[in-house]
Amino acid sequence: MRIFGVLIKNQYTIRILSPLQTFCMRLMLYIILLSLSGCLQSQDESEIMVTIELKMLRSDELQIFYSNKYLEPYLEQNSKTLAIKGSNTYQKYSFAIPYQTNRIRIDLGNDSLQAPIEIKSIQLQLDGEKTLFSPLEIGSYFEFNKFARYDQSGVITTFSLDGQYDPYFISKNLRPLLRKLNKS
């Protein structure tokens, strides 16, 4: 039975759509899915590029840890390591880390005889937008642990304490900064 363009069959209501209505509904669904996939891609597949420009006189390594939660412990599986060739000139080293990162920790190597390390800048880049931390800004945006002393000119002096050596520094929460970069 057909009543006002609606087909009634076996106590179920089935609406018959015109070809134009069907096309419009499919087009709207396609646009919605395309929009959602674009949003998911920009958040899930984007990476943050962290670039550190520094001078390290002795060969060593840099290791960057990233954490998706503010108070989550740093795990080896959420880290990347780069070998550093000792040099008396500034060199740039880059790490790609996941977009969802909230904090980073940068370990300054294993060589307890390392001469003071000079950091010229730290740059974060997301989808072409960049934030550059100068030596003065590094001192206020990152916290150094007990094995590393930082001065505002960009010099980090590392040292052993009680036979242990593990110099590193940790960022403050990156999420507000990354939101700002993402909106640019």
C-alpha cells in the first residue's frame, strides 16, 4: 500500500526516495566522511619535527623521549636516539615525534667527560608552522635535572653525582603551543 509517497509493507515503513534525493544524501555522506578523515589525518598522522642546533665537542648521542600524557613516565619505546659527531661548530639534529605528544625529554648523552654543550636553538615544527626557542627561552620553557646546569647564554654543563651520570631536560606542557601552531 502506498500512502503519500511512503510504502507500507509488513508493518515497516519504507520511504522511497527520488533519484535526486538519493544522490544528495550520498553526496552529503561523502562530504561528511571526507571532512572527518581530513580531521583525523591532520591529528593522527601529523608529526612534530623537533630540531636542536647545538655544539657538542665530544661524540656522544642525543635521545628524545616523548609522552602523550603529562605525568606519564618516559619509556624507551617512546624515544628516538641520534648519534652525535663531536665538533667545534654548531650542528642541527632533527627528530620526528607523534602529534599527540604533550611533553618531551631530551637526554644529553652518556659521556661523563663531555665538555659543556652549547645550544643555539630548539625548534618545533608542525605542518609548516614553526616555533623557535632561543637560549633565553630554553631556560624558561625547559627544566634541567640535577646532572645538568643551564645558563641563559645556552651553555649546559653536565656532571656526575654520586657515581651517576644522566643529564637531561624536560619541556613544559607542549599542548597549548601545538594548538597555537595548528591554528596558524
